[in-house]
Amino acid sequence: MEKPSLPKGTRDFSPGQMLKRQYLLQTIRSIFTKYGFLPIETPAMENLNVLTGKYGDEGDQLIYKILNSGDFIQGIDEKQLNEGAKKLLPKISKKALRYDLTVPFARHVVMNRNEITFPFKRYQIQPVWRADRPQKGRYCEFMQCDADVVGTDSLLCEAEIVLMIHEAFAALGITDFVIKINNRKILTGIADVIGKSGCETDLCVAIDKLDKIGQDAVLDELRSKNFSENQLTTLLPIFGLKGKNNEIFPTLRSMLAASETGLKGIEELEKVYDLIEKSGLNKASVETDLTLARGLSYYTGAIFEVKILNVQMGSVCGGGRYDNLTGVFGLPNVSGVGISFGIDRIYDVMNELNLFPSQDSNSTQLLICTFDNETFEHALPLVTKLRAQGINTELYPEPVKLKKQLSYADDKKIPFAILIGEDEMNQQIYSLKNMTSGEQFKCSIDEVVQKMN
């Protein structure tokens, strides 16, 4: 007999865990709703050509491809097999599991543009899949919780993302965190001034790994992408800029004076900070991080990452501005910006910090216990009546020994039980047992409803 197991990087969730996850999701969903976002869903799988080419070469390698149904190698000859995976893949796979929610959202917007009111504010809470190496806080299947606005260039959207993060974390009891913010235009400007115009993607992919592999390894990767030693020497002081915005921005503006794009990025960042301040957010937990790159190739403006401090965990939120993601699907010049809450990582942090409110993992309030088939049938309409009154009620599914039925109530921590024997059935006065104290009361079904409510 084969021992059951789960694929690496996936998990089961017990009822107790699910209640915590639902609490977390409901809290964030309520914030999205407050800010005017509406829910959508998209399929678990997309056409492979919808996903590929949107995440960079490294991201494309992490997409789970789905083999064509039936004999997927039918018509494939030995020569095609020997051409390698890249050329073979389109012949044996047409679909893939979604890698994130942003690209499917862009596809959805294009396909439904005539029914959508712009600016379109949507939230989406669904699982995504990545063929990554599982480790703490990194899973192959995980839940994403996204909010995006498309159809406006307004930097108010960036400012409101910062406001939503603060409000959501305050509601969850998370107080020690920092929102790191940068702008991809600044990174483009950096590439310009060090003499690597047009190579900002290589630069972003490399420095996005700074926290994971360290500065020396990032520099080695850039060397492998033909960045010269002089260019790297020019790069390091820029990334070394630290301090308050009024200290960083004048120096950065001087460094990027020769790049119109870089100066535009600084201007946008300053405007976002100004809008945050004017929105009344006191002591915003936001800092500029010029090493923040976010490796996804579709970002063009502001980029965000959120880290919870004093815990061993990577970023728990990420997002940014993308100016033309819908353009690859035939709807150009529709700018969007969004944020994704990493539910699985936030869950792990809240567990570690004991931030979830105490709650009973059982939702049943009342168990009805019967002694024989006649009392069992008598109980059936009572269960319906109690449920109609808003009382979560179970009828034990067979009239077995009373001890077994009460043990079931104890194991599930059901607080009350009704005992229905022949006398109770005839008199329609029932024994209501408090499973914690052991006390019993004689009640009509209407009195049971009053006591339970």
C-alpha cells in the first residue's frame, strides 16, 4: 500500500488553521472594499502564451506547464525531441497554471474592456503556483491577495496603496513593519548614467536578489551580463545612499542629472510622499530603498515591498506601477498599479507573534442526541427549526449509545446538547445539557432558542 504524501511546497489546512486564514482574508477584504475595490476571479489555468514573456526569463522557468491531454507526444519525432525543451514545449503544452494574478487580470481587462468602468479597481484572492524551491515562507502553491487599479496615471493610487497597507496591518495587530518604495524610472536612470542604457532589466533582475545572495554575488552576476568594473564602481555609491528623503533626493537628483527618465522617477516618488502626508497618515512606516528592484519585467514606475521587522521572513507584500501590461494583449496605454499581500507569509508571521485572536475551531453550538429511531425522526424538524433561528445545530447521525454521542460533543467542544428520550418526545420538553458545567435544564424548543440566543 502506497503511503500518502503531499507534493513538496504544498500544504493541507485543518479547520483551526482555516479559521485563522479566513480571519486574515476577511480583514484584508474589508479594507479593499472600504477603498472601492470590487472582486473578480480568473481560471486556475491560462493559455501558456498569455503567461510567458511577462515575468522575465527566470520567471518563465517557474511557470508550471500543463501537458496536452491524451497522447501529448503524438506526432513528435526524434529530431524534435532532440531540439531541446524550449522548442519542444509549444508542441506538447498549450496551457499553464497561473504564476500570479496580475497578468491574468490584464488579460481579463482587455477581454472585458467594453463592460468595465475605468478607472477599474479590482481585488482578487486566489491561489497561484510557482515551480520554486520550497523553503520557509516560499511555497509552490500559495494564496495571493491582490488589489489593482487600471485606467489612470494618478499617483493617488500609489499613496492609497500605502494607506491600505497601514490600515490592514493595524487591523491585524502588526505594528513593526516597513514599506520600502522605489521607482523603476530611477533604476532606468541609474543604468543610463553608468553607461548601460537599455540594460535596466539585467540590472533589476540582479539587484532584486541582493537580500538573498548578497552584494558580491550580485556584482558577479552583473559582470556576467557585461557590466564593466568602472560601471560597477559608479553603481555602488548610488545604492549606498541612505537616510531621510530630504537627504537622499537632492544627492540622487545630482547623480541622475543626465537622465530625464531618472529625474522623472524622483519627481514621482516625491509626489507620492506628499500625497501620503496630505492624506493625514501620521508617522508613515515608509522608506526609500534604491536597491529595491522587483525582478518582474512589467513594472515601469513605483515599486513596493513590505517587510515585517524582528522576524525571519522575506517580504510579505509587493507590487508596483505597470504602464502597458494590457498592451501585449491589444489594449495599449492603459496604466495600472497594484499591491499583493502574501497571505501565507503574513499567516506564518502572525502565528509566530501570536497575533490571531483566540477562537474556537468548532462552529456547532448545539448537538441533538436521540435514543432510538422514533426519537431520531422526532428530532428532524427540530434541527431545521433551530437552524432557522440562527443556531448552528447538529443531529448525531444515528441513535447510538448516549455516551458515544456526548463524547462526540466533548471532542468537538460543542457547548450544549439536547437529550431526547421517549418522555421528552411525548411532552415536548427537552433536557438541555451544558457540556462545560454538566448542568441540565428542562426546556421547550422555544426556550432553548431563547437561551441559545
